[in-house]
Amino acid sequence: MPVAHSFSLKQARRLALAAQGFGGRRPPASIKAARLNQQIERLGLLQIDSVNALVRAHYLPLFSRLGSYPQQLLDQAAWSQGRQRTLFEYWGHEASLLPMSMYPLMRWRMQRARQGQGIYSQLARFGREQQATISRVLAAVQTQGALGAGSLSSREERAGPWWDWSDEKHALEWLFAAGEVTVAGRRGFERLYDLPERVIPRAILQQPLMDEAQAQRQLLVQGATALGVATEKDLRDYFRLDPADSRARLAELLESGELLACEVQGWRQPAYCLPQFKVPRKVGASALLSPFDSLIWERSRTERLFDFRYRLEIYTPLHKRVYGYYVLPFLHDERIVARVDLRAERAQGRLAVHAVHEEAVGLDEPGMQALAGQLRQMADWLGLADIQLNCPREGAQRLRKLLA
């Protein structure tokens, strides 16, 4: 395969950071809905996760790129009724919020889910064996409107892994995967399910069903747009496409010229980029990154781009943790230069900094000042009056002086 371009690792980092929305114009002091939606369109999706040690995962990527913004803007975009709603929930990377314009690109995945493909094997089996329960639950949604699993359950809900769900919860999740219901809103963090025609704009639902191959090509192009430069595995992972589908569609995009083959210094695998790529001269961004941020969620790519090995240690026993429970990488001057273990202690009104681990590249004085500024901004954004530094490391003492 002929290689159209060759990038140094520094150029690849700059392409990736710019594509992810870092280093552009300084965001205005007051973020409006249009700016927020523009950023989400650029990324293609926001991953949802239930961990709330700091703030729910879907809020953080926007803070990392836009700074302090009203969280209710995202709530309105995701779960309001009417024109303010610009997002929908579905399986994108994992559970995700996606721009409403991408709904047609997911309908092939919904069709496959109805056939038991691309979903958990136990959920697929439930779909084959429990159609009576599924029909009963769908009828309840049709009659009663937006419902949570708890209000339908025929037995007391038990806390535990997903296979401990009630039959009604299984039915709702199968219907959700199959596109028969969608998420109308949330009560706390519980999904409320309703019919798509009550949530998704009619103009979108009435679009002709898109061919699988066409939708998959568009998802790969969206992935390339959001990643800047990427291997086939990187592109495939962004929307969790199957390897066979991804490779076939990638070949078609290369043939049509919608993607170009390239190489990146130090990468063993071929890479791909959009024809209209533009490498910035510099990306001047400082940001604390969510563990579920699309810049770093593919861990092998993060190692290739930043020489930064990152693992989430939430489910690691305390005595085996290396860096902490909820650790945010700190991006500064085009590198990931530190890890910060953070917790929002809401009852005490403070942001707790349990650990600051500098990377080998180190935090110079401007970097430490930038970290202090990000921590102050995050505490203000979360409505926490104080920052408590609990880390005894030398770097933390430098940080303490700046926060004092």
C-alpha cells in the first residue's frame, strides 16, 4: 500500500490533540449550547460511566476542552424535551451520548442486536427465549410512557453485576439495544425508557434505512476526524466496530480517497488520516483528563502517542494500587506529565487531591502553575470551596505553595 504521508511522533501528537478539540481558540468566559454541541459533534460521542468519585464521566471531557461550563447545558442536550435536545443514548464506544445526527448511523447495529449479534451472549439468549416478557415490557412502555426498570420489576432489585438484573431490566436492555426503546431521561442515574418516536425527531426516524457498509464507512471517517491520525485498530475501537467490517470499509475508504495511508515514527502498524489534515505548529493546552476521555481511552494508542502507560485502578484492591482510585492524567505542553488522584468530597465542600505523581518528563514551574490553575478551576466548576492536598510527595509541596 503506497504511503501518502509520514509524520514524526510530535506531529502525530499535534494532529491528535487538535482533532480532539485541544489548543484551538480560547473558549469564551460564558459557554453557550451551540459551543457545547459543536465540541460534541467534533468528538462524535461522550462515554457514560456510573463512577461518580469526582463527577460523572460524560461531563469531564467538555470541561477539559472548554473549561467551566454549566453542566445543565449537557443535561438539556441529552435529556430535555423539545428542541434543546441534541443528543441520544446508545452503544457507541461503550454506553455513550451521541449527536442526534448520528442516529441513522446506528440503526444497522440495532438491527443486528435484534438478531442477537453484537450484544452480550446472555442478552442475546434472553432475546431468543423471553419474547413474551419483552412484548409485555414493550406494551407497558407504550401505555405508560417513560419507565425505569425498577417500576416494572416483578421482584426486588438486587445490587450486583448485570446478570443479576430482573427479567424486566433484561427486557428493557434488549429493547434498547434493538432500538425498540430509547432513553428519554434519567432519574438520578437510572435510565428512563420510552418509544423512539416520543424522543427522536420525526425527520431523523423517517430517514431511509442506511446500508450497513455506508454507515460503517461514515463511522470510520468520524473516528478519523476525531483522532487525527490512527491505526486501523484505533479507528475500529472508536465506535467498537467488528474487525472484519472495519477492514473491509477501510479498504473502500482508501480506494475512494476519503482516507489516506500514512506512517508515524515508531508505530509498527500503518496509520490513516483524512486528506485535508493540517498539522498545527503547536498545541498549547493544559487539561485534567477523564479516564474515559476519547483522547486516551484506547490504552495502547495512548502509549504510542504519549509514552504513557495508563490503567484505571478502581477495581484493583487497595494494596495493589500504584497511583490511586480515580486518577486523572494531566496534559500540558503536548505531553502527559502527571497523574492526579482526585475526589469530590461534597459533604465537606472540598476537592481532595490524594496523590500527585509526576511522569519522567517532569513538571516544570509553568506546568505546576497550570496544574494548580486547573485544580482551582475544577473545584469552582464543581461548586467546592476548598482544595485539600493530602499527598506528601515533593511535587505536591510545590503544588501546595501555588494553591495557598
